[in-house]
Amino acid sequence: MKKTILIIVAIAAITACNKKETTTVDHSADHSEMSAPVDSGAMPEDSLSTSQTSSETTSLNDQDRKFADAAAKGGMMEVMAGELASQNATNPTVKKLGEMMVKDHTKANEGLKEWAFKTAYTLPTGLDADQQKKYDDLKAKKGADFDRMYTDMMVKDHEKTIADFKKEAADGSESSLKNFATTTLPTLDHHLMESKKAKDAVK
């Protein structure tokens, strides 16, 4: 009789142990299922931020994009050419013109970069092929030839740039970019006037 009781007690103990193990496994399984949504929770936030960025960028029309790209490359060209003039020009008026171009266009370029950062728009980081060729040709010039080529370039570039900025001020769709174009125009008008004076000085 005692043997029978001992056997029953032993079976009960084994069964209880098995239940505990099963409970432990089930608990961990439940925990892993609960933690899964936490891991995937970042996905909606990521897609939300992406859609916000996309909507800001897509608010630009073709005119805005063309203007921003042209202004960025043109601004880089003016700074690079101005640095050459401040070093290589022989006429003091031309040298002074180059220094002004570096100062004013660096400031304008920074303003455009701030706009691009706020609107998540990627600006060009280099000159196009035609601009690079003009820069290389200018760099190869010396003395009075350099002065004449640089001042001629500044007159032509600023006539085109002013037309581009006026078009953006009139036809652009993004208010802060239009404002950038409008507020920069007086400086460009001044540059054109000074470029013409310098060109006359080196004829």
C-alpha cells in the first residue's frame, strides 16, 4: 500500500514539473509576441517623416527647381571667378570688383543653402561643363587679357542672372525662394553697374 502511494506521489510530482516547464515556454512565447509590435513601431514614424519631406520638396514647381539649380551653380562660378580676379587682375578696379563678387555671392550662396536645407532640396555641388570651361579659360589668361575677359564675363553673367531672378520673383511657386530672388536683385543690379564700369576701364 505504501509503495502504491509513493508511486502516485512521484507521478504527480513529474506531472507538476512538466506543467511548470510548459508554462515557462508559453510565457516566453507570449513575451516575444508582445515585443514584436514594439520593434516594428518605428516604421510608421519613418514613413511619416519621409512623406513630410517629400511633400515639402514636391511643393516646388519646375520654375523653382530650375532657378535654384541655376542660382547655386551661378553663385559658385561668381565666387570662384572673383577669387581669381582678386589675385590675378592687374587693374585695381577689376581687383576690387572680384573682391566684391566673392563677398556678396558667398553671402547669397549661404542664403540659398539655408533655404535648401529647410525645404529638403538638394542643390548642385559643382559647375556645369560650360561654366567649368569658362572658368578654365579665364584662369589661363594673364594681365590685361585677364581683366578684359573677366569684366566681359561679369557683364554677360549678371545680365542673364538678373533676368533669371526676375523670372523667379514673378513666376515661382515657393514663397521663401521667391523672396530670396526679390531681395537679392538690388545687389545683382549693383554688380552689373560696377561690372560695366570696370569693363569700360580696361578697354
